[in-house]
Amino acid sequence: MDRISRHSQGLEGVQFGDHRISSLIFADDVVLLAPLSLDLQHVLGRFAAECEAAGMRVSTSKLEAMVLDRKKVACTLQVGGEVLPKVEEFKYLGVLFMSEGRMDREIDRRIGAAAAVMRSMYRSVVMKKKLSRKAKLSIYQSIYVPTLTYGHELWVMTERIRSRIQAAEMSFLCRVAGCSLRDKVRSPVTREGLGVEPLLLHIERGQLRWLGHLFWMHLGRLPGEVFWACPTRKRPRRRPRTHWRDYVSRLAWERLGVPPEELAEVSGEREVWASLLRLLPPRPGFG
């Protein structure tokens, strides 16, 4: 698949800083990228031709087209005479991407997936009296939390999202602790009794840890190049959305006391950065 992708590449692709990205590949899952529908049609045609030359066939039933834009943009693509369906959302490597570029639906989907996990284990695990609290918490850490927080490193957290995640977290922990909303037990008290750190703390620590990895990356690494790239297109009207880079820089300033102009220097010291993350306290107001 790597050879097919290399042979089918042309001058098309989406520009990120000094890099032009024309495809993303994981095993046999391929995403083709281009700035215009005509360019994407050329890339798709070359990719299909290279697949046929290698004795492979592009499955049109699994192909979908999506335009990343806030506005509705026409995009008609064909492979072998068949028109590809145009979708508003697309799941790649377990993460849901929206055509308008928002992550809200993906976060809602993660919360829903975690709720489905709890429902499936409600009688057999969560409420089973013969199962020890230690075993229940082990299942919480190994199954429930990864399901809820998959891909959290690149989330842009808002107060609404924080409240929803805490509600999903406490819906599991309160049942393990044997209390309900009627008992009016505060969340920090429940966590302290169970010996569990706040899930929001886990998420923010993961985001800041990934920020450190981006600063440590060598020149030429694609994630680092995308992180440092500055968009060239003019922002549309209406309230501008928060870029992840701006969000995580503000997070480091609010939670670690590291100003944006010193972020590269401080995060460059791995031991110092790791110790700051270990000592990160729970977010005030969300205990």
C-alpha cells in the first residue's frame, strides 16, 4: 500500500507549513487529500489505476467523499463510473471527523460509548455485590476510562464538555461507591473514598504530555510540522473557533503557570515537564 500511495502521488495535497500532505495510510485504510474536488478526482484516478496495476481493486462500496468546510461545497467524485456518496461525517481510526471541523460530536460519541459499556456491565460488574470494589475499579480504569477518553489529547475542552465528562465519570463511580444523588455526597469525597483521581485531571495531563512530545519532536516529523504550521486561509466571519494550539497553550498557562513565550523552553526539559505534570492539582471548581 505504501508503494501504491507513493506512485499515485502528484502535486496535489493539502499544505501544512512546508509540508504538503496528499494521503494518510494505516494498514489498508487510506485517506486521500486535495484542496479542490478536481485535484482529488485526479488523485483518486491515479490511486485506482495503481491498485489495478498491483492486482488490487478499490471497493467503491467503502469509499466516501467529505469536504472540510463550514459552508456546503459541491464535490462529485467518480471511480469506475460510480459516483461516490458525499458525507458530513467520517470515522477514521476510531475518531469521528465532521465536515465543519468540530469535535463536539466525537466527544458526545465517546460519552455515549462509555455509557453503553456501563449498561453492558451494570448487573454483572457494577452492581454485583460479590465483586470486590478493587476489581470494579480495575475494570473502570482498564475499560471504562479508555473508552470515554479515546483521542482526548486533541480535544478542545469547554465548560459544557467538562461538566458532561464529570457526569459520565461520577455515574460509574457513585454506583461503585454505593451512593446516589439523593445522598448529596460531593464528587471529591466519593473519589477520595475510592482512591481515584479526577478524570478531568487525567485528560488535562494527557493533553499537556502530548504538547511536550510535540516540542520534543525532531524537525521533519509530520505531527510537529502540522502543530507549528500557520493556516494561510482567511478566517470566516462569525466568532472564531479556538485552535488546539491556542487552547493547550492557555491550559499550560492556567494550570502550570508557564506563559506561552516560555513554553518551548520549559517543556524542552523533559524531567522538569514530567515533574510539573505529576504535581498537577485537580481543576478548581471541578474537584
